[in-house]
Amino acid sequence: MSNEGEAGRWDLVAVVGPTAVGKSEAALRLCERLGGEIVSADSMQVYRGMDIGTAKPTPEEQARVRHHLIDIRSPDEPFSVAEYSELALEAVQDIRRRGKISFLVGGTGFYVEAVTHRPDFPPAPPDEGFRRAMEAEAEAHGNAALHERLRQVDPETAARLHLNDRKRVIRALEIWAATGRPRSGFKGREGASPRFERQTVFGLTMRRELLYERIDRRVEAMMAQGFEAEVRALRASGYDRRCAPMRSLGYNELMEALESGSDPEAAVALIQRNTRRYAKRQLVWFRARPEIVWVDMSEEMAGRVQWMAHFLTGGNP
């Protein structure tokens, strides 16, 4: 393509933003137009069998553009931000060696930042004994009790994590126990340098009422596509809520419904509400990043993609 050489000056292009804003489709169109491949920055799409509830790219979409870091773990396998960073950077280097553009696409802020910047990872190796003790405490007293324990020692991280995000709550407590410092104290965001000399980050956003409408429709579409059957199949395979991914958004609500014997359809409104809250937290996270170039997706997508392509090929980096 005539513009591909100009776009090739970028070492990394990230496309981030809240769930349901249109990141995947925008990135697909940019990759097709400019010659790129997608590196997923979604903490749940790494797990096999979790397809509908994570809005994982379909086989048809993956045939349009090559994707990396999808379906690389089973739901019962641990996976850390540090591991993700290592694999993502390997993928980026591989894509660059083949003369293509790396598009980092997703809404998991920790994952995005682990690739775009050089984070200060806490010197706290996994402590399985501590983790088992915290899991037992959560089972005995509930996720809220564990979240409150974190709030007392690290209110900043607690405010960023949902109480049902047990895996990351326990990790934050583990860091505190091992180092005596809060997880938030290791961010070093103000002093973190960009990892690549030529990188840009697009943040997709849209009017709040439109985003919430898209979220509600997405959840309804997931149910129509067989989300409940997917959760039942995972459960039948032995993946229950002891597996951290099964406590993620959507899966947690449906698992709870199945375990209690209630109608899974009744969980739809709860999933929609919790997803809207999650999208709000994502926006708060990304809004704090001054390097992001914001793109309002409230209007027709083709025009917005054209603007981003122009930015990459002839705009001001």
C-alpha cells in the first residue's frame, strides 16, 4: 500500500479504551489498511475455552488479521503481568522483524502499560502458601473481607480493583506481605519511560449513554450466542470459581447463578450493570495517561479509522 511505508516508522501502535467501544474492529481495519498484526492486551482472552464471554476475536476475524497472545493458557494455569510482558514483547519484535506494524489492542491497563512503558515490577515471587491462606479466608468470609484487608494497607490499589477480582487482590496483599510496601508504590508511573522510541497510543471513547447502550446490547448478544452453554461446558471440565478467570466479569455472575440453581437469564442485568461499572473504571485508568491520543467513536467508524490511519501515515507523531 502507498501509505504502508510511512506507517512503518512506528515501533508500536496501541489501541485502548473501555469494553465495547469498538477497539477490535477499529484495529482490524487499521491492520488491513496499513499492514499490521494484533497483539492482544486482554487479560481474559489468553484463556482457552473462554470465547463468548471475553468477546474473543472470531476465527473469521483472526483469519483477516494475525493475532497474538490468544488461547495460550488453560483457565487453571496462573498467568502474571510479567509473563504477559515477556511474551508480548517477543511478539512485537517478531512482527517488526517481518516488516509489519504491531498493534497492541485491549482494555487491560496493567497489560498495556507493561508493554508501552518500563514498569517497576515488585520483587515479590509467588508465595503459594500465602495465596492458599488468602483463598481460604475469602471462602470463609467473602471477597469483601479480603478487599477490605487490602484497603487498609493499600487504598489506592483497592480503589482500582473490584472486590471480585480475587486474584489481583491477593497478589496486592502478597506484595505487601513480602515487601512491606503497597502494590501502588511500585507503579513508578511518573518516572516510567516509554519502551519504544516511536510509539503512539490511541484511546477510543464515546458518549457515555451510547457506550452503555452498546454494553447492554453486547451482553444480550453474548447470551444469544451461547454464553450460558460456554460457562456450563467450562464448569463440566472442572473449571469452577477456584480458578481465577472464572471469577472474571460475566463468568462470575453466571457461575453463581448455576451454583445457586437460579435462572441464568436473571444474571443478565447484573452482568450489564457490572460491565458498565468496569468500563467506567477503565476510562478513569486511561484518562490518567497524558500520552494517549483520544478518538471519539460516537460517530461512524470508517471516518474515525481513516483519521487514525492519516495520523499514522502523515500526522504529527
